[in-house]
Amino acid sequence: MSRQCPRCIILDNDQLLDTYISDGPSRTPSFCPLSFSRSIGSVKQKLWQTMSETLSVASEANVKAKTIKQEWQEFKGAFTSIAGFKKFAILENSSRLANKDLRPVPEQNRTWAWWNFFAYWFSESWAVSTWSLGSSMVSGGMTVKASILVFFFANVFLVFFIVLNARAASMYGIGFSVLARTSFGIYGHYFQVVVRSILGIIWGGVQLYYEGQFISIMFRCIFTSWWTLPNHIPASQYTDTKTMVAFFLAFLITIPFTALPTHKLKHIFSIKCVLMPMAGMGVVIWTCTRNGGVDTGILVEPAAMSQTAFAFYVLSQCNSIWGATSALVVTSPDLTRFSKTPSAQIYGNMLALPVAQLICGCFGILSTAAVYEMWGTAYWNPYDLLNAILDHHYNSKARAGIFFAAFSFFFATLGTSLACNIMPFAMDMSCIAPKVINTVRGQLLCLVVAFAIVPWRIVSTSNGFLTFMSGYSIFQGSVVGVMIVDYFMRKGNINLNDCYRTSRSGSYYYFYGINIRAFFAFIAGFVVPLPGFIGTFGTTSVSTAATYINDMGWLMSLLFGIVAYFIACVIFPLPNVDKSAPFESYVNHQPVEDLSLSSGKSDIEAQEKEGATFGVVEV
């Protein structure tokens, strides 16, 4: 029987190894030949493990470099033959329901901590729409104090539903396009995907137009002759030479960002959340200093209205805030799927959104109030405000300050467009055609189509169309309501395999691939505020009650969608729900089938391959 010294029994090998590495063998406590031998063995094992990891990293980098080179060769080969084009066009490891971007996010890419979500929401709040909402409240007759309160409480209410809708994505690592399959059905989800993609295209084009406006302001700060640049474009096109040049430059600048992987967008938001508050603060300080302060009372006398009418007016302003952010509420799963932990998105979202929206809204309110007192005009959007400052003060100091502010707003608008419009559209297109479109191709497609819809004409002439787009949130509130209720009715348990399965036995096949409960709730949600929404076009008269309901359009759509779906699920219970399973018990160690094997075959054939897995979802 071998002998061991008492120290070897008390002190385990890891402790001996750490001591040996840090102090050397001569200082190993209670040194004996047996412990020294064990330490040497552990050191060898540790060094070998380190070398293996280093070689593995180097090998991965080499493989990645080879992959990029191969992709470039395939791109060049696509124009040499039909076979080469097909090889380039068809994505590897893809099927009719899955590709690399639609599968659950692998652990190594789930890198978003709470501060990344904080930076995202803090930076995302600094948008043209947020600034304009605050200033439009003041120009509409609300006091500065009342406008600030409305901003704060509206966003506190909103962030609660953002966190709830993002919960499933943070647990399972899947985006909206896949998550919608669980609630609307394996085929029914395509309707919601198409609806969201149309929204992304239109607002992507409008945001591109906004980017061009800020580029034009930067050129005006640099070149004194820019504002008087000769125009050779007919007036019937509703644009001019300088606007088109700036718009085209915005288009070119955006192209490289479309190649950025989605999980790396966090770096843009980190820069944006530092840059924009500085620019906004500079604009507010300049306008308030020039005006000698700001009046916190009513700047624009509103039309006489009853207390009831005023209450609904306040609610309509809250609804404007909810509606402006409604696309982000729906889109939030596309980013929260990269959450490092489920709690990361909760803390980041709840801390950032109310504070950032309040600050940006306040800056828009204060600057508009100060400028209105100075010049008698309420400039409610930032690019008109910056141009107005140059109209009144075209000197070197003003030009330098406005250049920095315009650049900041340009970068902020670029980030907003990428996160809210271009990336969601790419995910939707990838969902519709997963064998040929990934996020990079989808983002490039979005950019090209956004250019093609001539957004300058939409902004300049299509007032009715913009009214429709502004009220579009009534069609999104019930979608959020359905997805939230569906997740919690399932006790947070999602069968990931069935999200990529068209089999009739799948959990999300429902009635020929469509969940009738979800579409019933979706319609019930938007049909309530619909009459008042139609009345906003001015083509027909509606009752006062319908107008009031439409003033709360997104809220009504959300609440009625929640109630309708809950009742439908109680009367007609969801199929394939394990009521005995604990809450979110499917999250840990759920094997997911490798649907890449379905390339060229049906999904069902691929699913029948025994033992095929592409990973384990762990949180």
C-alpha cells in the first residue's frame, strides 16, 4: 500500500499546481516527492491544454481566412457559368426553414451584457423621431413640464412590454422570424414577416433620406456655396441637386455597415450612446444661452378644449411615443437573442429606455421652446432646426458646432436604420428564402429597394401615406400581445426542433400551419381603433368616440390582442403543451436537429435522420 504524506491528503492537486506555478517547486508547502511528482504531471497537462487551445484558435482563424477566400472565389465564379452561379447563390447548410442566421445563436456569439443593451436603448432613443416628438408636443400647445412628464411615464409603461416580448429570445436565442412560428404557426408566421418587412423597407428609405439631410447640412458648414448649388432636377421630382447628392452619399456610406454581423452592432451603439448626448447637449446649451433661458409655460396657445378632450389629447401624445417605438418592441427579439444571460436584457432595457427617451425628448422640447421664443417658429425636427441656426448665425463657431451636431445626428440615424429597419428586413427575407438570402444579402437588398422607392417623394408629397405609416402601430400592438401571451401560456417552454419542422405532428403546425387563435386576436386588436384611424385621412367623418379610441391606438391594439388571445387559448387550449413541465424547463440542454442535412431534400427527410444535432442550447 503506497504512502501519502498528510499534506497531500489535505491539499488537492489544483492547489499544489497553483502554488507550484506561482512560487516554484522549492516553495511548495510541505514538499514531498509524491506531491512534487503530481505537480509536475499537472503542469505538463496544463501546458499541453494551453498549447492545444492556442493551436485551435490559430486553426480557426486560418479556417476563417480560407472561408473568406473561398467566398471571394465563388463570387467571381458566379459570373463564369450557371453551375458557378448556383454554387454561389445557394447558401451552405440551409433548408426551406433554416439557415445559419435563423438557427439559435451559438454560445460564442451570445455576448451582449446588460451594458450593451443599455447602450443600445440609450443610443436608439436618440433618433429624429424622439427629438421631433418632444418638440411637437410643445408646438402643439402642451407646457414644457407636462411634455416632460408625458415622455417619462409613457416610456416606463412601454419598457415593461419590451422586456416581456424579449424574454423568449433571450432564453432560446431565436429572433422574431422564428419566434413568430410558435404563436402564428409554421406557415402563418409568413404573413407577419411580410408585414414587418414592408415596414422596414419604407422606413429604411425615409431614414436614408434623413441621413442625406444631415450630410447636406455638413456640406453647408464646410462649403459656403453649397446652399446655392445650381439645381438641374425638374421640380416635378420633388428634390434638388444637393439633396440627391447627399442622399446618394448616405446610400454609399451605409453599404459597408450591411456586412457587419448582427451581434457586432453593439459597437455602433456604444459609440452612438456617447456621441449623441454630447451633440444634443450642445444644441440645447446654445439655443437656451442665446435666448437667455426658456419659458416652461405654454408657448403655443392650444385650441379651446374640454377636460375630457385634453385628457385624450395627453393620451394621444403617449400613443405617439408608443407608436414611434412600436417597431422596436416587435423587433427586440432579433437583438436580445444575443443576450449573454436572460437578465442582461432586463436590466439594460429597463435602465436605459425611460432615461434616454426622457433626456432626448427634453432636449427637443427645450431647444424648440428656446428657438420659438427667439424667432417665432417652432422647428420640430432637428435638421430644420440646424438649418435655421445656420440661417441666423452663419459664422465659424456656429458652423463648427452645427457640423458636429449634424454628424452626430447622421451617425445616430444610421444606427437607428440598421437596427430598426435594415437588419429586421434582412431577417425577414432570410426567413422567406433561407436557401438564398442571409442577413448580409438581405441588408444589401433592403438598401437597394429603399433607394428605389424614392423616399424623397414620400416625405415631400405623400402626406396621407405618412399618416398611414404613423398610425401603423395599431397593427403591431396586437402582434406583441399575442406573442407575450403565447409564451407564458406555454409556461416558457418552446420546442426548438418544431420551430424548423413542417410535419403535421409538430407543435406549431396547428390548422394547416396556421394558428387561428393568434390571427383572431391579431384582428381583434387592430379592428377596435381602425374606424378612428380611417378618420385621420380626412376622407370620411367618424364619431368622437372613434377618434378618442384611435388616440390610444397602439394601447388598444395591445390590450385587446392580449385579452382576445388569452380567451381563445382558454376556450381552445394550445396543442402539445406539457402542463406538468416547470416554467422554462425546456431551455437547458435541449438538443436541436441539424436541419443543414436537408439541403436539397425535404425538411421531413432531414428530421428522420437519427441522431443529427447541430448543438445544445444552454443558458
